[in-house]
Amino acid sequence: MLTFKPITIEAAEELLAFVRPEKTRSCDYTPGNLIMWAKFMDYRYAIENGTLFIACKSQSDMESPAFLPPIGEMSLMESVPLLQEHCGGTGMPLRFTAVPEEFVSELRSVLPDYRCEELENWSDYVYDISKLATLQGKALNKKRNRYNKFIAEQSEYSYNRATGEDIKDILKFLADKRECQHQRADNMRCYEHWQCMATVRNLAAYEQHASVLRVKGEVAAFTLGEVFGDTLFVHIEKANHEIAGASEAINRMFTEDMLDRFPRLRYANREEDLGDPGLRQVKRAYNPVMMINRYEMRAE
């Protein structure tokens, strides 16, 4: 049987070896996402024969245990039987969740009797990063206008890559947003709020790229992501929406900065909308070049 361990910050270095955007650009396999959502999704991991196995909760049914498709040196034809053996020993059914579209065909060849259902609201939005960095083109006209409005109205603004000296101010900014006030501790938005703060506190724990936008010295927006291959994964973006264009400004400045640092970048994955109408509208407005759909696969 496989032996699974909790995913913690200390596991980041081990997890890094398995992130390969040429296999999938899904955010689910990035250390930042796994660490941030470890407790909420009950993420645990095992490494066997150069292959990463991740146990978690099902994204369609949080009461059901499931697995992400294994990634690494072994093919699914080789790794899935290890999970079947593991599940046989524990008495749990083998169920896959958050299956990227590019994995579906191979999993079906291994498990032909499994039912495959698309997970609504869990698709990642992926963009041409050069378009985000310039906001050029008719499709981004409204975003460009809001960015220009910010530049015109906020003469006393500054943008910088976040360092340890910025942490106290960013934490105060996040705390003042009070996004989880009066919500249960197991609420997803509340959990995300506290994990954003935990991620900021551990900014130097592993390789993350964070930036802060200030207006008159006060934090107006903050963002954080990771780079793997040709893709920037944006895990956090928070802005003061009372400052017109702050969100558009941090998005453009951050992607422009990251392109300057990593010229190989072609895409930015800004993750899913989770069915939130406002978030969906914002993500669609940036004109994604592709969606990474996720699926649930389980026995009939």
C-alpha cells in the first residue's frame, strides 16, 4: 500500500520536481495551490517509483475521498494499479477528481468502465500573458480604459516586488478586507482569506513571486504566483475595489514584470471562478485563450 503524508510547506521542494506544464497547465499540481488548500481539500501525497500520488476530497462531493491522476515517471497504465491495490487494502472505492482534459483519454483506456463527468465551475482560465501585460486589442478595451483611469487619477502610486519589509503592510491590507467576517470556519471564502494571510507570512518559504501596488504609501493591491515552464500561475490577487482600476493595474504590472523576468512565458493561468457570477464576468472579460476543464471519473 502507498503511504500518504500531509502536504505542508516543508513538502514544497519534493512537489516542485513534478510540475510539468507540458503535461498539464492545471493549477492543481502546483505547490502553491496544494499547500494553500491542503487542509480544506485534505491533500496528502505519496511518492513511489518517481511518481507523485495525491489523495484529496472529491471536488464534486466533499464527503467522498478521491485522487488526482498520478504524475511522474510512471504512465497511468502503471500507476493506476498501485492506487487500485491501495484502495483494495483500505476498502475505499477508487475515484478520480480534478482530472485535466488531457488525462481523460489515457485514464479511460485504463479504466474503460468508469463514468466521466465534467466538473462545472472548476475550469481554469488561461490567457496569453503578453495580452495581459499590454492590454492591447479591442477585446480588452474596457480593461485598458480602467487601467488608464488608475494611472491618470493616482499620481502617487508605486509598484514593487514584495519583500519581507512589505509583509506587515500586506497582512494589514488583507485583514482590513474582512472577507470572512461572520462566516463559518469551513466556508471556502473564509478559508481562502486565512490561507492568503498564511501564504504571505511564509513568502520566503519556497519560490513564489509576489508584488504589491501602493497608493500614497498604502497597499492598494497585492498578487502572488508561481512560474513553471512557459506558464505563470496566479494564486492570489486582491485589490481595494474602492480605488478604480487597482485590480487592472496590479494585473497588468505584475504580468509585465514577470514577462520581463521570464521571457519564456507564454501563458497565465488565473484559475477557476467556482461559479461566482462576478468572478466569472471578470475572468471572461480578460479574454482567455483556453479553458482547462476538469472531470470526475468513478466506477459506474
